[in-house]
Amino acid sequence: MMYEERDVVLELPIGYIREHCTSWSRLCHELGLEAEGLEQGVYLSNDRVSLDLAMAKRYGLCQEWWL
């Protein structure tokens, strides 16, 4: 059985996502997060965020991963 990329869900620390994504503000908009949330203390860097593999690839989060 083949899975679609949107069917594979990843859960990553928000600090990792912020550091490695290619467009933080666009990703936050898509996920419904506050773009300034880490700086304002709304989120902690180890808080986890769920996103699908397609979204992770779109924002450059798994460029060097071996899946």
C-alpha cells in the first residue's frame, strides 16, 4: 500500500520548525499559529506541532532527512 504525503503526519518541536523552515510566517498562517509566538512566550521551543509530510517538504523541513 502506498501512502500519500498528506497522509503521513509528523510531530516536530516548534523551535526546530522555526529554525529550519523556508517561510515561517506562511507556515504559521497555514497551521493557525502566531508567527511571533516564540518571541512572545506563547510557545516554548520544545512545544510540538503536527504537520503532514507534504507541508514539511513544501517548507524545506526534511531536505536532509533519510525517510
